[in-house]
Amino acid sequence: MAVSDLDAGPRNPAAVEGSRLELPGEPTAARLVAAREADRRALSRLLHDEAAQTLANLALHLQVCERAIQVDVERAKHELQSARTALGDAITRLRAQVFALRPQILEEAGLAATLRRYAQTLGPRDGVSVEVVDQLGGNRPAPALELGLYRVGQEAVANALRHAGASKIVVTLASSRGQSSIEVRDDGRGFEASNALASARDGGGLALMRDWADALGGDLSIESGAQGTLVRVQAPRP
């Protein structure tokens, strides 16, 4: 249930690093095309708003440093320090964004560890805590199912952080009766879930979670009210 930005990661639930996953169902081609274009717009906006501006600021700091180094060494040192700080911040954001796009540790460490790492890349946001509860019992879902559950969790956590004003988010992973599931519960502001799902547009967070549930042959349910929101996806294990 994420915002339409890079926090939500790649939008094509049928593609992973150029290879095709075998999924029980498929979203419509129109949705995939719209989602891909949403990704491109988000990446373009990110490069313009963050990468280009960071490089421009660094160039300005270095230009001031170049002029000041002959007449004001302290000013030059200050500008260099500011440039180094800005570069460090940019590297941290870039790493978080790359992780969101395609977390390599998903294949290596599994779903719970990847979601925990994702929560860490978000960093503390106004005292919001993100907890991941692993009830899979050591049984890892198949790769396609694992990726789909991760994307749903990513979407739901990002949306709770952006829009719900939550103070706590709990992600629960479980497996029983031939199914694997993910639940994301927050204590933030609720919304009219049924209407939102019915009007979810291609490329949006709700539509993307719905597409993932369909692609996995599973079900998406959302309960939302005064006590917060619960997003749940259940899908059969291959």
C-alpha cells in the first residue's frame, strides 16, 4: 500500500532481474505497462530532485572552497566539511533506494531478515517503530511467493509511514494449511478500505498489492478504522 515512489520498489510482479517468475495468475498487461511507467516517472523525479540537486550543491561547495582556500583557509575547511556531509547523506539515501529497488539479501537471508533490513533503511521517523514477527517456523516460501510477500510488506509499511501517522507498525509472517501470509498492522489513521480498493488505479499502491495477490493466486484483505489498518495477503504455497 505504498506511495508511488521508489520506496515501493519495482512495479512488475512478474519480472525479477530480467527473468520471468512462474506465477499462478497474472495482472493485466495494461496494469503492468502503467506500473512500469509509474516507476520510470518516479525514478526520473528521484534523479532530478535528489541526485542532481546533491551534485549541484557539492559543486557549489567546492567552488566556494576553491575561491576561499587562498584567502580564508577556515572558510575552505568549512565548505569541505559541508560537502563531505552532503555526500555522506546522499550515499545513505542512495543505498536505501537501491535496497528498495532490489534487495539482494532476499535470496540469501530470506523474507524476515530482508524486511528487517528494509525497516532499518527507513531509519527512525518521528519515533515510529517497525517490528517484524517471524512465524514461518524456518520454512521459506518459494522464490516467487517470497518476493510477492516482500513487495506487499514493503508497500504497506511505506504507506503507513507516509500517510497513516502511525507510531507503531508490526509485520507478521506466518505459514499454515498450505498457505503463507503477511500481515501489516499499524496504529495510525484509518480510511475507507472498501471504497479505496474499488477505486484503486493502475500503478497505485493498493492496485499493486492487489496485482501481487492476484499474481500469486492469493487474496488481499484490508481492514481499517479508528484503531489503525491491517493489510493481509494470503497465498498458497506452490
